[in-house]
Amino acid sequence: MSETTSPVRTTDTAKPRMSLAVAMLGFFVVALDAQIVNVALPHIRDELGGGLSGLQWIVTGYTLMFSALQLFGGTISDRIGARRAYGIGMAVFVLGSAACGAAPSLGILIAGRVVQGIGAAMITPTSLALIREAFHDAVQRGRAITYWALGGSVAAAAGPVLGCVLTQFGWRWIFFVNLPVGVIALIALARVAPSARRIAPFDWTGQIAAIAALGGLTYGIIEGGSLGYGSPEVLGAFALAVIGAVVFLFAQARGRHPMMPLDLFRSSTVSAGLGIAFITMAAFYGVVFVQSLHFQEQRSVNSLVTGLLFLPMTGLVALLNPFVGRAMERLGKIVTTIGGMVLMAAGLIVLALLPADVPILASALLMVPVGLGGSFTVPPLTALILDHIPAERAGTASGVLNTARQMGGSLGIAIFGAVLAVQPAFQTGLRTDYLVTGVLLIVLAAGTLRLRKTA
């Protein structure tokens, strides 16, 4: 089938500021739901039951579908238009939020989280595509992406605190709060100009294989901690992951309309950027998950205080996020990214070396480098990747980028939790998680230096 492209309006009529506002609001609400739930996990378990694996699935059910369907969100953005795809995604997200808030059992709550993840997977790449369509100048686009990332930073700052406040009235409110935000986003979307569309079939084989691969891998890692990694269920999940990965790669290499064209990886900058996005997101999500359990279950801190303990890390990230754009312009995108990785690694290593009885306020303050370092990688990596692809493939490339990021988040929670489950003591698992990830980030930062010659 031949591709057709509808005309794109000029920047003047596209109302770039409104496109940016809608993009920021979308990224805000999907990032908020990845963070707001952590402080409520003990309360949810008290009412609905479930062990450590159940708590992991409450978080991972969302991030898993978020990552598995990012490529679908990117390709549907290109094919039906970013504005229309964003609207569909937001509507699905709101419905999933309502289902979570009303869930009578753990299974239904996890199912609602899966629906939320489907909506979020459509919102994130389409929000970036709206920015790519509205801002044609690379410098202005870089600044717009910085503001887009600010939406996620504000969500990270507000998530734990808002979660602990809402939990005082009942954990269900952490999901109901999404409903008015979603309605506002849909109203604002009506003022954004229609997006370009490319007509082509969907890559159903690749999409199904991607879900099988990520689902099997995540299930194996999480359930292996409780069932044992030699159990038939876990081995079967890992086998499904391998088969899914092989089928996915074959479909992308041989398919007529792949949702993740492999030629995107011909650029060393794009390939390295995706790897960095994966690792840094795994580190951030893993730390938030582990520290939430550490404060509430190991140090007997209530949810309200736990949310406040995250405020130094997330609040400073939101306040300092505008400086990321200045750093990108003065130091360059590569140097800014490397600095962020080194700062994040330093925070992880210091947290790993802390004694178990260190004052909780000290732990909270030493989490700051982890969040701050991560915030200095997202905008430059995003800008680098979008700079290296044509505008008409912005949705697809954004989907690939956010797939890498959300895969990192999903597997970060799964792996960090699995290490906790197999270690004899919680503190031993915490230290193992943080030290290994910190060293990996340092090695990756050293390897990123070579990109300065190609970026």
C-alpha cells in the first residue's frame, strides 16, 4: 500500500504554545501515575492483600504495558495523526484510572493499571510528535522538549507528596485525581491543529511478539523471586520471552511496515541514547520502589512522612529542570548527558554504602543526586534522537525512545524487587541493587564520550 501524507499547517497556525501545553499536561499525568502509587502500596496490600510480587505487579502492570505498546503508540501517531492518537490515549487512560479507583480486588486493580498503561503508551510518543510538528527550529525544539520534560519532573515532585496526602483520605483517590486532569487535557487538545497522517498497515506480528517478549521476561523476573527461577512457570515465561524477541526482530527486519524500523539504529547516537535511556530509567524507578518499602517497612515510617522524604529529591528536580536547557546550549547535549549519569551513579553508590540505621533525613537528602542526575539526561537524549531523524518519523522514533525508557522502568522494578526477594536481608538486597547499577552507569558514561565525535 502506498503512503499518503496530509498537509501540515505552518507553525503560525499550529499554535505551538498550545501544542506544548497539551504535550506537557499529557507527560505530567502519565509520569504522575508512575510515581503516585508507590507510597500507597502498603495501604493497598492491607485492603486487597498480596505479597511483594503483588506490589510489584501494581507498579509493573502499568509500566509493562506502557513500554510494550510505546511502539504501537508511535506508529499509530504517524498513521492517524498525533492529535487524534493523543485524544484516544487520554480517553483510555481516564477510563483505566476510574477502574483502578473502583477496583474491589487486587486482580481488577492490576487489570485497571494495564488499561492505564495502554493509554499512557499512546499519550507519551504523541506528545513528543506534537512538539516535533509545532517547532521546526532545532534550538526552539530543544527548549520545548525541556519544558515537556518539566511536566514529568513536576509529576515526580508532586507524585509522592500528593500520593501520601490523598492516601489519608483513601488510596483510591490517587487514581480518581486523574479524571479532571484528563478532561482538561482533552478540552485543550481541541485547540491544537490537525496532524499529518501516513496511511500504512500496522505491524501486528511485531506488536504481539513485543508484548510476549516483555511480558514473559517481566513475569519470569518477578515471579522467580517467589516461585524459584527453576520452576516450570518461570522457565516457560523466559522461553516465551526469547521466542517473542526472535519473532519481533525477524518481523522488523523482513516486514513491509515495521513499527520499529531497524535502520533507526544505524546512527550510533540513536543506539547509544536508547541504551542510556533504558539504564537511567531503571535506576530511577528502582530507587523509588525500593526506598518506599525501605522507609515504610524497614524504618516504620508512615505514608505521609514517606512522601515528604521524597520531596527533596523530586522538588529540586522540578526547580532545577529549567537549567537543563541552558546546560544543553552551553555544554552540549552529550556533556550534559554524561554529567547526569555520573551524578546519578554517585548518588546510588553513596546510598548503598550508608549504614542501615542512618537517620532517614540523611537518606532523603542523599537521594537528591539520583533524581537530579536523571533529570539531566532526559531532555538532551530526547533532543539528540529527534535531531537525528526526519520530522515525518518523529512519532515512531519517540515511541522507540519511550519504549527504551519504560522498559527500563518495568525491568528496573522487577530486577530490584527480585534481588530483594532472594537476598537474606532487605539491606543486603538494597546495597546490591544500588552498587551494581551505579557501577554500570559509570561504565556507560565513559563509553558515551565517543559520541562527542559523531553527535
